[in-house]
Amino acid sequence: MNPSLTRISLSKSSSSDTYFILDRFDNKKIGKLLVKKDKIKVKLKEKYKNKSYKTEAKSLFLHPSADNWLELYWQYLKKTNKVLMNIDEYSFPIHFEAGRLKRFKKDIFNRDIFLHPLAGRYWKKMKKAAKKDGIKLQIISAFRSIQYQKKLILNKINKGQKLEEILKVNVLPGFSEHHTGFAIDLTSKGEVVLEEEFEKSDAFYWLVKNANQFGFYLSYPRNNSTGVIYEPWHWCFQSDF
Ligand SMILES: [Zn+2]
């Protein structure tokens, strides 16, 4: 979600933990966003009570378009995650949480997956085409919320792992392409899961040859400039497809 495209804006109230949620078009107050210990609460007026406004308000708070977003985000992390690091040195790209999600089936763990409806539709098409060529593509992971990413990192911290070590394999909440609902981690039957060796599989060969036709691109090729390691399993649907 691009913050400049949201229907709402946030304005700080006199209390440091409360923001007013304003309708971007007429600047009317439509609700409040409250920051409480480890939670962001969104309270909306009756007329505006729907989930997408909630998501927009939270995304906007986590990723304000203003120049001070890093500072706000850093404050939020410090407050909620007890994650101590220098955010200025953190150079991964920011990703917004999906505005729309649809349930699809199933990942390799037999869990339902969630994807943006468009990405999901093209994933199904791609899977079908691969199957015709004898390749059984499987999803390891699709949409992951900012909240989920936070829990993932906190669990590891609570188990005694150092943040520097964790960040070699997980990005901070707000920085995963999986938040968008467009990214999928792939494998195929009998192949390795989330390992570089996946690049030697028939499935990877098929994807390199065909995935682009379905709008899926390799986000993190070898020596990419984002700072993320080479991930032959991670493919992302480009919404302008
Ligand atoms: Zn991934």
C-alpha cells in the first residue's frame, strides 16, 4: 500500500500516544489510533467501521509517508519489541501490509494460505501450467502479517538468540515482501525447503523459464542490491502485470 494512496491521514493529538484518523478528502475525524504498550488500537466511528480502514491506519502509523517515519517506527519497536539496534543502518526496503487478501489452499504444512486475490489467481494458473510439465510446485509460505513477523522475531529473542543473528535470516516487521500478499516461497515435492540448493531443482529451472509469463519474478537474485541473501525460492507477483 502506498501511503499517499490511502483514504486517511493521521494527525498527532496532544497526548503522545494518540493520533486522530482523518478522512483525507475532507479532513473530518473518523476515529483514533492509540498506542498502548505492545498494541496499536484503532477505534473508528460507526460509519467507518470496516477492516480495510483499520489496516490503512495501522500501515500508515507503521510507515508514515512523512520524513519522520524512521523515528516513529524506531520508537514503536523500542516500545514494543525491546529490539535494540540502530535503525539507520537497516537498509532493507519497506513493505506495506496487503489491503486485500483471499484464502487459497494449501501450503506444504497443509495450512490455508493467504494472498492478494490477483496474485492468488495467477499462482493457481502457474501451478497448473507447471503440473502439465510434470513439476509439482508447492507453497512454503505466502502472506505474513507485520504482527506475525514481530512474534517470529520476539520468540527467537526470548529463546536467547541475538538480534544480529536473527536478522541474517528474518527481516524486521514491516520489511518483509511477504506482508504485501504478493510474495510466495516455493518448493516442489522432494526438493529442499528454503535452501540455496533449490536452484539445482527442475522446479527452479521451470520457474526461471516460465514464471515471468504469470507475473512472478525472483525478488532476490544472486548479488542483488537490496541486502537480502540470494533466495531462489522467493517469487513475487508484480501487480502492474
Ligand atoms: Zn520469502
